[in-house]
Amino acid sequence: MKTISTIADLRTELAALRSAGKTIGFVPTMGALHDGHLSLVKMSKSVCDITVVSIFVNPTQFAPHEDFSKYPRPIEEDAALLATEGVNFLFLPEASDIYPPGSSTFVIVEEVSKEFEGFVRPDHFRGVATVVSLLFHIVTPDKAFFGQKDAQQVAVIKRMVRDQHFPIEIVTGDTLREPDGLAMSSRNRYLSPEDRRKATTLYTTLAGIESFMDSGYSLADAKLAGMKVFSEAAPDAVLEYLDFVHPETFQRVDSFNDAEKIVVVIAARLGSTRLIDNIILSPKT
Ligand code: PAF
């Protein structure tokens, strides 16, 4: 694995490979890698000739009160994991290269970014779309890989790729879970042992909703029953949202008449840690 820190060096390496006919897969990350990231790397390696992983803790997607400075940066551990997976290039840019002084161009994906994470974290998706667009211009991959755990991020990026005519296929990898159901996330390492035990409530709530739907509940009734499951299992956690959305528009849906598949999204705060999760439901036939 080659570690590259400048845009110019990465472009030179990739241009040579592209003219030799190689396909390029790209996994953008902020590091603090877990098995979810590694499963995306494996997907890329199985379908592309060359796999590029970036690690860049992107300042523009954090609000001033958020965890940018304390975001975990175990760079040596991450690099060792990626080398073991057989990644070809690890791109580790400086913030001043990605955002040259005076940088003032942003990508805003309207509608899809508005509710849920976009409402709770205003400007978050502006930062995500901007950095992913910049990285796409630098890496120019054939395929880029994102985790379904961040379902709204996937919807935002797919819309940006469509609207901006990026010739890039967005591939989504399933959410990987711990044995008790907690979705893998770099932020899980912030949880105290007690909050870690309660964190599984996000998944039990989603699984509960699925079983209520299997028993014939309407979406509205399943949501109420899900809220009850959550508040009984973690009374001191704050449920920020629990809702049903269209996977592409991220607009609320009231029934399966509004969408072929729906995403059940949940966000909750345990202590000072915010966690999000989701599952995809299809109508019963
Ligand atoms: O999902 C993430 O880790 C980040 O939002 C991403 C896509 C790497 C952009 O900074």
C-alpha cells in the first residue's frame, strides 16, 4: 500500500493506472476504521482493479460545538488495517490542500438534506457533499462505496452524483452490527460502559418496529409502539427522531403506497454521544 498526501501525487499515480485500463474503486472515510469500513474495502477490491481509501476528518461537516477536535484519529492502526486488506493507495490529505485558503465553494443538495440529520445538524450535509465532490474530482473513481448505516448521507450523495453528472457508480454496503445489534460506528468508542449497554436500544426499537409491521400494524401505530419500546429500555436517553422515509428523497412516508421500500430512521442521544441507525422495510406480499 502506498500512502500519499498530496493531490498532485495521487493524480499522477491514478492517471497512469487509468490509462493502463485499470478500474478504480474509492472508499472515502474519516478514519477510526471498523469492520463496516473494511467490508466496503472488500467490496471495492472484489469489483475494481485498484482501491483507494481516503482518511480525512472533514472540518466543514462539523458544527463548532461538535466533536471535530476530539474525533478519534488512530492513523497508524488504520493504515495497518488497510495494508492488511490489500488497499493500493491510502490518501491522507491536509485540510489546507483540500480547502485552499479562501476556499468558498460549497455543494448544497436541497430537499434530501433538509430533515432528520440535516435538521439536527444544519450545514452537516453541505460539508459532506462538498468534500465528497472534491474527493471525487481528485480520485475520479469508477465506483465509490458508502455504508447504509448513514442512509441519509447515501441519499444525499446519490442525488449529488445524479444532479452533477458524475460518471461514478455509488455502491452501498450493508450496516455491520455488533453481536447485540448495535450498528458499528466510529463514534461508539465515545460510549461509557453503561451507555454502551443502552445503545443497543436503537436496534431493538428498529427490530421491534419490523415485528409490529409483520403483525399488521400501520406505520403510525408501529411508530408509537416503537417509541414505547425505546423509552422503556432507555428512559434517560433522548430519542431525537424515529420515522419512516423514502430511501431516495428522505421525505416522510405514511404508507407503502408512497414508496416501494421505506427506511425506518432513528437518532438518539446517550449521554453526550449521538447515535443513528436505520433499517429498510419492504411491503409484505
Ligand atoms: O461517512 C463519513 O465518514 C464521511 O461523512 C465522509 C463520507 C467520509 C465525508 O467526510
